Amino acid sequence: MPRHTRTFLLITLALVLVEAMLVVQEATGGGSSHLLLYALVPLGFVATGIGTLVYAERQEEPKERDTVRGSSVLPFGCFVLSGAIALWVAMLDYVNR
């Protein structure tokens, strides 16, 4: 596995943990920063995915390039899931008003 691929995966894991913390905080009634939950965390996933793809293009070996491109699926998948979670939390917030 190329050197910085693990770094991108760790960044994605950190963003997942931040989003999980925000969702739990929202679910317990503590209220969370909606800007973080609805905008910054999903944009962080997109930025990580784009960064992974840019890094993949800089790899000289085709096998390493494919490995890094394959690892970009995780941040983009998390972006889709993050958007779904944000919509779910927004819907629950609207219903509970």
C-alpha cells in the first residue's frame, strides 16, 4: 500500500468519529453545531476523496495508482452516508418541533 494511503483512511476515520459524536450529541438533546453536521463534515469527506484521487494520479506504478484510487471509494461513500444522516437528523429535528 502506498505511503499516504493510510493517512487518507485515518482522516476519513476521524471525520466518521466526529460525525458520530455530533449525531449522538444531537440525539441526546444536547444540540450540536448544525454547520458542522450539515456542511463541514460532508465537505471534509469530499475533500478527502478528491485528495486521494489527486494523490493517486501522482503514483508512478499502475498497481499503486489503482490501490489508491480504490481507497477513494471510502471517503465518497462516507459523503453519501453523511448526507443521508444529515437529512435524517434534519427531518427528526423538524418533526420534534
